Amino acid sequence: MTQIKDCMTKNCQWIAPTATLGEAAQIMNDQNLGFLPVGENDRLVGMVTDRDIVTRAVAQNWETTTQVRDVMSPQTYYCYDDQTADEVCQNMGELQIRRMPVVNRDKRLVGAVSVGDLAQATQAQTIGQTEQEITSQLAQKQKQAA
């Protein structure tokens, strides 16, 4: 079985909660990322995604000097680098997320993994089921909100 460390994107970096949205967006742009883990005092304290920046900041006309902490999602899910790709696929489906940071057993950030990364490492049936869980549950939430 493939482990996450074999399919993750390595060299992922943290951003501080005191960094600006402009800095976060620049890093995302330069490294072609859709999210950045937010770290403070060597701990994972949140995540900021390109969607967070757009829906929480740009849509409200906030300045690019706004701090990351003001738009980040404080609830953060992560996986371990020695977990199997199938196990993480299942977790992502249940949690309805498409990407997450990867930590080692000392809880040090070592990378990031996305559904796209997992598609390269798992069976088509596994990744298909994960996508179905993510999209079907999100569609149900959108119908309820309407």
C-alpha cells in the first residue's frame, strides 16, 4: 500500500497568522498552491485557502494588508506521512475536504496532500468514492441553504 509520504507534495511551508493576505496570495501564486497551513509557535493553528481570501476578504473589500488570522479557517485537519493513501482518501471523503497538510509523528509539517495527489496513488474506485462523498454532501448542504 502506498503511504502518503510517497505521494504528497514535499517542502510545504507555513505562514504566520500575522502575515498579510497579500503575502499569502503571493506565496500561493508563486508556488501554485491553493492553501497554506498557518503556524504559530511551531504549532498548526489554522489554514488559509485561496477560497478564504476570495470569500472572506476580497468579497468584503478588505485590504491586502489584512492579517491571515482574520480570514483563516481555525479548524484544521491533517494526516500523518506514514498513513496509507487509501486511509487518507477515506478520511478526506468523510471530512469533505480536498487537501490537507501532512505531518510526521512529531507533528512537524513535512508536506501537503490533495485529492489530485491521491488520484495518482490509489485505485480509481477509491478516489472516485472520495470525490463522490465530497461532492454529494456539499450538494446536499447547498440545497438546504437555498
